[in-house]
Amino acid sequence: MKSGIHKYDVNREYFFAEGCFITELSNTSNDPEVSIARARVEPGKTTKWHYLQGVTERYVILEGVGRVEVADNEPQVVNVGDVVIIPPQAHQRISNIGDGDLIFLAICSPRFNEAVYFSVE
């Protein structure tokens, strides 16, 4: 792995089929152990039920308030500073239950690629 800085570019945000907007902050083959993305869910929206094959995901809530559902656990309200740990193959989704955007980091290990994403809807 080489040292470096990935500059944030708001213009790189895209809509992902899961139902949220994504900005890849760090996701390269030069650092295969982890990826970091900024996710944004609009008010009143819920991402699709999905899971990641062979990838552990962590949500770090940066702005807003949400309700997260992971596997068979009861839905939980999450706020700024909360961390949600999602094991591989665990069905998951998150809803924005606030008035503004729900923004969180999605940190995946090993790194995320679309081949590991499976919708269950």
C-alpha cells in the first residue's frame, strides 16, 4: 500500500440502487483491506433490504437520525456518533426518520465492490 490523500469531491456523489447517495472516499485495489464511503439518505427514505457477501460493514452516523434494521435484531434508532456493526451476510436497511439528510460513513472490510452487494427485495 502506498501513502496518499484522497481529496473529497462533492461532485463524485452518485445514486446507488440500494436507495441512497454514495461518495467513495477511499476504495481502491491499493488498499484492499478496507473501503470508506459517505452515504446520504434523504428524509423519509429507506434503503432496500440487502446484504454484503463476505464483507463486514460499519455505519458511523455523522448527521441526522435514523432507524437501522440488522438481521433479526429489533429496529434501533441511531444518532450522531453511533456505530452500527453489520456482519457479513446480515440482512440490513436503514431509514431516515429525521427532517434533514441522514449522513454516515460506510466502512467495509474487505473493501466494497458491487459484486458483494445482494438485494433481498
